[in-house]
Amino acid sequence: MKNIEMTAVFEPCKEGGFIAYVQEISGINTQGETLEEAKENLTDAVNMVFEEIRSKRSKGKANKMITQTMSFTF
């Protein structure tokens, strides 16, 4: 596995706890009662999304696909 740097955002909730999401990727969000729990839950959510992407990518089209590692700077 490789490390990718993304921006994690943690917003405190009025009722307590935190909402957490990845700024660069819409749809990856979670929550936690504490900041530490929100971080752990966000890590799990990101890993699940990438595992699903890898799983779909490897089914059926693997022999027709060209993959390369690329770096992007924003």
C-alpha cells in the first residue's frame, strides 16, 4: 500500500462529537463521538472506498486496462 495525502476535515457538532470528511473526494464522510474516533472512522471509510474501487477494477476488464502510477499537484 502507498500513502496518499488528503485533507481531512473535522467539524464539531452542536450535540457533541464530530463530522469528518475528505475535502478532495466527495462522498467519503463519517462521524465520531471524539476526534480520535472520527479519525479512525474516516480512515476506515477511505480504505473501504479504495478497496471497492480496486475490486471493481480487477473484475473483467483487467486484461484490457492500462494502469500507471501518476503524481498530481494542485
